[in-house]
Amino acid sequence: MFQTRIHGRGGQGVVTAAEMLSVAAFDEGLHAQAFPSFGSERMGAPVVAFCRIDDREIRVREPIVEPDALIVQDATLLHQVDLFAGLRPDGYILINSARDFGELGVGELTSRFRRERLLTVPATEIAMRHIGRPIPNTVLLAGFCAMSGVVSLTALEAAVRERFPAELAEANVAAARESHAWVSAEMRELAHAPSD
């Protein structure tokens, strides 16, 4: 079973991200489950959503405490919440930021986890270019697809088109494609970088 935890703030599409990831997995013939965890619900409050993907029926229902992947939609949460709690040593970390891990103050992660599975992506900037709103969820999901290969970009695009009306869907698909290409290029660069 592959388990993903998505952190962000209310209004950033955190819950929608988990739902679209589960739909993309389902469209590829997998079993999937998505659900949120809220505190006091208000715009800007921390929100966590979960997505499980497996090739067999998923019976477990509790929140994910040992994720295989973390998607962080808002980097301001990095020093407010222990986002990395329970993350497996070979886990994936994707953070919405134009800054690198050192600049974000979490450079120690590069020694605790596999460097080729840690990445920041300027998701808000990509979303603004294509969608016109600072909602990074689709952009980050596409980056996650490129990074992990858990679901394909084609399946994600289908989930996006299922979720949003036509014009908004196509804007999100364009943003997703840019992010997927950007992350794919970064991953190739990481693969060829000398190890420390």
C-alpha cells in the first residue's frame, strides 16, 4: 500500500488534491481512498488530507501516521507542525516553494532521507501563470506523479477533467503539464548529480 499525506491550509485545495489523486489511481485500475482531517475549519487554517493507493481492497480507515510521501502545499507550515513525523526513510517529500531545502530551514532532511526523493517546486507561481489563482494542488500532484510514478500524468489529467468545468480543467491540465516537465527535468539532474 502506498500512503500519501498532504499538508496545506484551508482554501488551497488540500482535500481536492487527495480526492483527485485517488480518482487518478482508481482510473488506473487501483484501489484508492481519500479523506481529510480538519481542526477548526476556516480559510487559512492548517488542513491535512490523506490518500491510500493499493492493488487490493483497502480496509484500514485511520489517518496515515507513517506515510510513503508528503506533499506540502504551504511552506509556512514547515516550522509550525512536525510535518515529517512518521515519514519512512525512503519516503518522498515535495514542497511548494521556489526556495531549496536549505533556504527553507529544513536542510537536515537531505541527510535523513534519500536526496533524489526530496524536491521543491514553485507550484504557486506555475498555478498563477495558468490558472490565475494561487491554488497549487494540481501542480503539486503532477510533480508528485513525475517524482514517484505512483500514478501517471494521463490519469491525473483525466481526474482533473472529471473534477473541474472545461475551461478551468484545461488551465489546470496546462499547469500540471508544466509542473510534470519541470519536476522530470529536476529529477534527471538529481540523478546525475554527484553524491555527497
